[in-house]
Amino acid sequence: MAFILSGATVISYAEALDVRDKDQRITEANEIDFTNVPDTPGSLDNYIEDLTTKATGRINAKIKASSRWKEYLAYTGTSFDINTVPAFVPERIVARKADFTDMCAYATLYMYLLPKVADFGNPESNEVQKIQYYESKFNDIFNELLAMADWYDADGDGTVEDSEKAWNYATLRRTRRRATVVKVR
């Protein structure tokens, strides 16, 4: 479990091995055939790592687009223009790297790999069920990381101080009040 780096720049949060560990059947059963693709990568591992790079880009975009990220930057005192997307620097991820690796592997599976072999005509097929499963696993980790912002070094000094940790607790309570129902005829 390691980030793929180019110099000091984070290229991907997961390696091909991380994705294979999540679902070995895809690669062992040779369900993905990329031999007739025009720009074929050198190996299946290179292909999977290209997909993890794409998934990392999507994860970074989702983080930057979330309102929780803007709240975190405001909490830590990081300045940003309200009309631009706030910066997210993956190199400043100090803690919980294993969670980012798992999240990237789940995203790669449900966004890119499993749709290549899924039978979407049958919503009960194993591949469609796995896509839904991996999407929910991805969303769980993504929401947890945004709610528990204890992994990002906002000032770039190499450590996450207590002033850079922000927790957002979900209020879970049971209510018996009937929600207002609007009926349109």
C-alpha cells in the first residue's frame, strides 16, 4: 500500500497490487481483455495503474468540489478566493494514507474496471452488484475522510497539529415526528 510518486508529486493513491487485492477474480479469470485495444499498455499492471491515476484525479476533484473542503480551509485559516476552486495538495496528506489507498482501489473498480465486464442488461448480475458494493465502500470512506479531517497538513510543515484537525459529527437521533408530506395531483 503506497502512493505512486513522480518525484515529490502524488500521481496515484493506489498501485495495481492494491486493486488486485480488492477483487482478484477480475484479473485471475482474465475477464478484461485489452489485447485488441489500439494503445495497449505494456502489461495489465500498467493498465490498472493508469486507471488508478484517473481515479485519483476524480477523488481530488470530488474533494475540491465539496462544501466540507471549503469549510475545512476556512477553519484552518487557509485563504482562497470564493470564486475559484480551493486548492487541494495531495502531497500534504500526512495521515490515513491507507484509507486513501483503499478509496482509490474501490473507485478504480467501480468506475473503470467492473463496467468493462458488467452485464448491465441484468441488474442482478454479479458485476453490477459488485459495482454497487464498491461504490458504497468508496462513498463511506470518502465521507468519513471529509468528516474527520485529521489527515491533511494545511500549513505544509510536515505534521498535522491539533489546530489543523477538524471533526464534523453527524447528529443521529430518532424522531417520531411525521415529516410534512406534500401531495401533488
